[in-house]
Amino acid sequence: MDILALLRRDHDAFFAAIASIAALLEPGAFQRATVRSKGHALVLQLQIHARSEERSLYAGLFALARAPPNVREHLDRKGREGVCEHQSIDDATLRFERIIDDDKCLRADILAELTVVGELLEHHARVEEEGELFPEVERHFSMEERQGLGAEMESLRLALSVAPERLRLAAVLAT
Ligand SMILES: [Fe+2]
Ligand SMILES: [Fe+2]
């Protein structure tokens, strides 16, 4: 499968999950246990997505030796920017997980942390990736290459799903 289609599908699923957790944080609808379980599941999927995206798509950008130097420089910059944004999202999700695990935390505070995660993700996934990076990937990679990256991403994702403890070992980028 084309890696871009795969990534877009993941992004859509994340926004749907965030909306469904936000609905459980409305006044009168608060369900702490469900927010906790759905919240941890969301964070796990976000981490699996980010780590496997870094190892497939971003690594592909860094390795695109055939492109002219100015294109390589540009793609390299976009890839590094993406990794930094993943780290900001990781930080926000860490705070979110801490707050959903705290029995004393208020519904409105959980909603605030979730909103921040959603906003960071909106900028990163919709504006930076889907809006800017993906069209560049479409321009510089053939469909066959994109499918190759997609297969790589799927196997990385599977490996991390069955052994999530490997997430901690997965370096941001193999440099
Ligand atoms: Fe990303
Ligand atoms: Fe992404």
C-alpha cells in the first residue's frame, strides 16, 4: 500500500479517537475509566505511528541521494522538523497520560491536555505532513517506491504492536 495512504488513514483514526475521548469529557458525560483506557490506547498508537514513520518515510527522505542538492537539503530539513514535532507530541502525550492516571484530576484539566495533543497533531499531521511533505513525496518518489516504504512501515508497525516495549528502544532515527 502507498505509504501516504497508510499515513493518512492513521491520521484520520487519531482525530476520530480524540473526538470520541473529548465527547466523554463533556460535562455530564465524564467516564474516567473509559477516558483512561481509550487515552492510553491512543497514545500507544501515536507512538507506534511516529516511530515507524520516522524509520520508513523520514529515513527515505534522508536517503534520497538521486535528488538535486537543493531538493535533498529541503527534504532533509522537513524530515528533521518532523522528528522535532514528534518529540513535542510525545511530551504532550506524556502529560496527558499522567493526568488520566491521576484519580484526583479534574475533567476540565484532562480536556485541556487532550486539546493540546489534538492541536499539535493537527498542525503536524494536517498542515506539515499532509499539506506540505506528502505532495513533495508524491513529486520525488515513484508509486513503487512509496509502496515499498508502505510495506516497510507496516512491518515496523506490526513489530512494535506485538512488542510495545521496543518503543523505548526505537531510536528516533538510525543515523
Ligand atoms: Fe509525523
Ligand atoms: Fe504522520
